[in-house]
Amino acid sequence: MHLYLTNKLLKAFKKAEKIMNESNDTMDIFQEVVSTDQHDPFFSWHGNLMTVDQDDCLVLTNDGTGLTLIFLSPYEEDYLEFGDWLSEAMDRMMQRMGFSETSINAYFNHYSRPTASKASDAALIGKNSATLNVLHMYMEQADDEECFQESWSYKVSMNKKGEDGSPTAIDAFSNQFERIIGTGSVSYSVDVAELEVRLKLEGAKDVIRIIQVPMHYSFDDLHTVIQKVFLWNNSHFHQFILEDGFTLMGSEGYYHMQHYNRMTDDHIGSGAHHTLSDAISYDENSVIRYIYDLGDSWEHVIQLRKIWTEHKQVRPRLKMMMGDPVPEDIGGAGGYAYYLEVMNDPEHPDYDDLKEWAIPFEIKKRQLNTVDEINKSL
């Protein structure tokens, strides 16, 4: 494992050794320039110290895949222990990607003690620097309490193209990993939850969707799945309320509360920082609530049906749907009840206006409201 570091980042490592009066025992830093030809791109990284929202971020990008690792505001001791941080980061990322323990061990069997030297390849330095744009797009994923930013790193890696041409850096990592340890040798172990999501309505039957979601998905990811299966527009804030009252806000809302000093409740967290496996089991949080649009207050009850393990990569899936979706910005359950009343009475004075207002929604419903079409979007 070799890291090609900018002068700025190398100085940060040297400064940490000077301040702590200790040497880095977890990583060897060479003074001479090391050619990129000496290392397989899968095990070589370029790194820089970048500023995001006034915070220092140590950002590594993998040369062969584009996989990105982000470390927020590292302290001097973090620099001295960076070799350990790097191996922990890769272990957590591979678990998040669904690799089995056997595959993770196989990766570390090929993983040598980290070394570092000055970066000199302008193209690879540029690719690392360009990652800053993607970091800014998803900085609400940042967790001020952690050095290694697992959620942020995963989100960025899922939203940048892989260096081998794969759709994402995560896909590229899986492909290149097979190249290293052999096709067919990579195995997965993905816990999957089947959830019944029930939208509660007044004076009408509940709208029900049964979905299957990998347990390594964050609650932010679950929110995205729910939005798609109910044909919501993802245009309002949301929150998940666990059985003990602990509330998980959407990452964007949480980020703004945290950074504008409005965070006063210890019982609120970010949906980006908690995975389903962190919270949901047969014994705990088997029933939780999801509120979408805090004005209209659409309440969904989420009930765990079962959990099982798949030994393959898993995407979320809509298994079954009952009931039509509800139009956005209709005024909550009461407003929807009024909408149904009007639409069932062509003589109602509001009929023509509401019918015209609902045209975009009705078109969307006709085009997308099937299990097959929704699964394509997932």
C-alpha cells in the first residue's frame, strides 16, 4: 500500500511528529520520489489536505478505482497512527460494500504495510484535487464526532465514476478486487431486511409498500428508497422516529442545525450516520415511524417482516405494492381526503381546478406506478 502525498500533506505528517516528539510507527515515509510504476494502482493512492467548510480534510483517492477516503480534522496523534486509520477505514468501507469476512481477509492478505512519498504525477494529483467538488456536494454527510468519515466517503465514492470506466468507484473497486484475488474468489455477505411501509390515511385505505433493503444502507438511503416507491418528490424534510423516541433527521437538515448552532437535543441524530443494522433487529426498533414533509406530516409506519443473509451484491427491491400513491403538497391526510371527495364529484365547485392541478401527478402515476418501473429506479 503506497500513498503519494502533496507537499502540504507531507508537511502535516512531519509537523505531527515534531509536535508529539514521536515518529510514525504505522507508516514509512520516504524522502525520495517513488515512481507510480512501482505499485499496482489498486494498492496506490494519492492524497492531499483540503479545506471543506473551514475544516481540514485529509482526502485519499485510489489510483485504480477512484475510491475515496475522507478523514476530517485529524489531530497530531491521528497522523502518527495513520497506518492504523487507513486499515480501519478500508475494513469499514468493505463491510459497507457488503464483502464477506473471507473477502476482507483476502484483501488484507495482499495489503502491505503502508508507505508514503511525495506525489509527482500531475494527472493523478489533479484527479485527487478534483474530488473536492464532489466532497462539497455531499458535505452534509460529515460527522464532526469522527475522524474517518465512513458515510461521506461511501457517498462520494458512489457518486463518482470509477477509474476503470465503471459507473461508480464502488463498482470499480469490486471489479479490480476480483482482478487481484481471482474471478470467482470474491464473496459477499449482505444482511437484508424486508420492511412493510404503511402510509396512514384518514378515511381511506392505507397505502402499503413491501420493500427489501440491505442492512448496510443508511437511514438516508432508506429515505431515498421510500421516496421512490411512494412516488414522492423528495422536496421536503423528513425524520425517522425510533421506538425510544430517538429521532434521525435527514442529513441536510441535521447538517444545517448542527452548523448554525441550533442543535440542542441529544436525542436527535443524522440519518447519514446510522445504518439499518445499527438500529433495527427483531428485538429492537422492529416498528419505527417515518414522517415526510413536516408541514403536511405524512406518517408512515415501518414494520420489520424478516431479516436474512444473501451471498451476493444486493440492490433495494420493491416486492409488493397496495394502494395508489398520494400527490405531493395536498395538505396532509386531511387535504387528501378532501381531494378524493372532490375528484369523486364532478359537480363540485373545486373539481375543475383540482383536476387540472393534479395532471402532472396523474401522468407520473400512469407511467411509473408499477412494481417493474419502480424497481428500475432503485
